Amino acid sequence: MSDLKPVEIVRELDKYIIGQENGKRSVAIALRNRWRRRQVDPELREEIAPKNIIMIGPTGVGKTEIARRLARLTDSPFIKVEASKFTEVGYVGRDVESMVRDLLELTINHLKAREQEAVQEKAREIAEERMLDLLLPASGDRQSGQSGQSQQAEDATTDEAIDVGGAEEPKTTEISQTTRDKFRKMLRDGKLDERYVDMEVQDKSMPMVEIFSNTGMEEMGINMRDILGNFMPGKGGGKKRKVKVSDAMELLVQEEAQRLVDMEKVVSEAIEKVEQSGIIFLDEIDKVTGKEGGGGSGPDISREGVQRDLLPIVEGTTVSTKHGPVNTDHILFIASGAFHMSKPSDLIPELQGRFPIRVELDSLGRNEFTRILTEPRNALLLQYIAMLKTEGINVRFEDESIQEIAKFAEDVNNRTENIGARRLHTLMEHLLEDLLFEASDMDEQEVTIDKAYVDDKLKDITADEDLTRYIL
């Protein structure tokens, strides 16, 4: 995890998120506190719990983006889950512990990919030797009856010897080192890429089977070939296929890279990383508040139960996973919700106490929309300009047109549902709909989007309130 100072964290978040200074400061402090905790004496370190955060604000103001960018910035294990998809233990559905299992799986996969990347060179060397064994079977293999493949490779050896050596080498019961070296050079030069070899290819189709256990539902990948392995021919569920040498090399490299990775070390490191620097973003937590007198039937009856199931996870407990126990004492939880129909005090008191930091995010207005369209590194206008440039269309937005788009976004949000910056996506799609449809048939040209163009495309839709509700 990067040891950034709070000011540096906020500065990095500013590159992607406009406004919301209070939210940025809170997460920056929470992150820096993790670094501070690591510097404390071990005896006291375990006593310092993370200060979990609740972000309060309407949809589309940047709550999720702050958490996501924070995780990328610090290379922390991160997962976003919707609290509304969980059900109380005893009901059919996902139990709250599944978010910890999912976080661990994501972290293991990330670390495994990183380790495989680190051993690519060694894996390629081993794969090269295996490919040469396929192309040049040893004498023992010939004698043991690999008839089709061995004879084909033997003939190929003679043919290639003519090609590379200028004179045919005599067939012998042993493949000479010289011939092997010649084939290695040809393999590296790509001269054998179009040749086919017979190799065993693992069947990667692994159906997902939903397991219902006393800890709730957990999705596990189960290879049915492994289960029925004793009743099916072939070893390991693989099957012989003719594969091009170029494709076969990639398969062998991947296979060897997996073998070189120490999965016990990866799992151990992933568990530690999740426990010490994991971040779980609980979105829509206001949807599980459950107001008194809310009906008492349907999905509402499990809302308070979900909160009570969340409580031990947030407070700190040990979750059983198929890779081993994971302790949640020091995982940082960031919750968010619009709280239109409820308020944070509607959460059960015990859960409220586990989220001591509360930050209210501001609604976005015309000035923020103007900045969102142009300033971030992934600004919406930059995305459309880059996409249309692939068709040879150079689009330029005048300043007045950008301000007009922001004005329309603010007006529509005020008159209909306020969906924050997401309104800009709907407006931009309607604004550029004709251009996006016709761009592939247009000649290369410059297109300028001015204030009049924006008014012409959006004025009629935004003027009709009923139409606005359906389209924007």
C-alpha cells in the first residue's frame, strides 16, 4: 500500500472527481490512519480499529467513484457490494459473509496474475522444451507406440533437417542435440508457427454450481470432469487436439506459469492483504434501514436482520472461506446511501456506532457539471472526442456549448429525478446521437458543437416534461 499523505491523496482524487472536498478529506484521513497504525508498537497496533465512514448524498455525486479511485490509488483489495442484495440468514439469497469471500477471491486472482507475470520468462523456457519434445519425440516414445504423432514428428525432423542443414541427416533412434538446437532456433524465429502438433488441451469449461450450506449460499466452480474422472477416459479431463505451434506455445506458457506459482504463498499473502488493507464499499445501505410500520411483509421483514448480520462483520469477526479463515477486524468499511426516505439514525444503534465518521456530499450544480465535462482525466467530452476520432471525425466543443449542456443537466435534474452527474451521460447521448450514427459513413471532417447546436438538439426534449421523464 502506498504511503501517501492526506494532501497527496486528495490531490490524486482531484484528477478524477470534481468537488466533494469533505468526502475526499475523510477517506484520505482514514487511509493515512492505516499507515500510522503500522508504525505503532505491535502491542497497541491490534487495538487500533479502522474508522469506518458513511457517505450521505444523492446518486451520481461521486460516492462510489471516491472509494474506487482510493482503492486503485493505494493498490488495496477492494470490492463494491449493494447492501440491498443481501438477505437475512435463513432466507434464500446471498449472506453478508459472501462479500468477504468475494474480496478474498478477487485478491487471490490479482496476486496470482501478478506472480504469473513475474515468472513468464522461466515459463517460456520450460514451455519451449516441452514443445521441442512434441516436435521431436524421444526414441523411447517411438518404441512405446506413439505411432501417429511420433512418426509425423520423425518425418518432420528429417524434412526440417533438409531445410535448415542443406543436407538430409540420417534417421537415428536418438534425436541429436544439433537437430534439437536447429528446431529451437526455428521455433524462436517463428518458422514453425503454422505447423500443427497433437497435444492434450484442458477443458476450461467449469459450470458454476450453487452450494447451499449452513453459512449461506456460496458460488463455487466445480469441474464435473474431476468429479466423474474415474468414469471417464483420459487423464485430468483433457483431450487430444491438433493445435498450431504458435497457439500451443501460449497454452504451454500459461500452464507452466501456473505450475511455477506457489499458490500457498499467494493465498497466505492475499489473506494478509485483505485483513490489513482491504476496503469494502457498502452501497445503498439506506435500503436496509427498514422503517417502523413498513408493512411487515415481503422483503422488508429481513432488513433489520441484514443489519444484524452486518454488525459482526463490521465490528470484527472471523469469516470461514475455502482458503482459510479471514479476520475482518481491520478491514475498512465505507458505506453510502442517498437517505431520501430515511436517515442514518434509522440504522440499528449498534451498527451506527460502527460508522463513526459521517460525511454529507453536496448535490451537483451547473458549475460542477461544466468542470466534470472538461477537467477530469477521464472527462466525458474527451471520451466522445476520442471515440469519434476513430472514424476520422474531429469534434470540437465551444465553451458556450459546454456551459449550455451543464445548464440543461441542472434544469432536468431539478424538474425530474436528481441523478447527479449521470444526467450528463443521457444528455450527451441525445446530443450526439445523429453524429454517432452517421460518423462511419461521413468523410473525414471537422465538426464544431456550438451553443445553437446544443439548443437545437435538446430544447424540444427538455421543454416537454412528460417526454423528458421517459427519455432523459
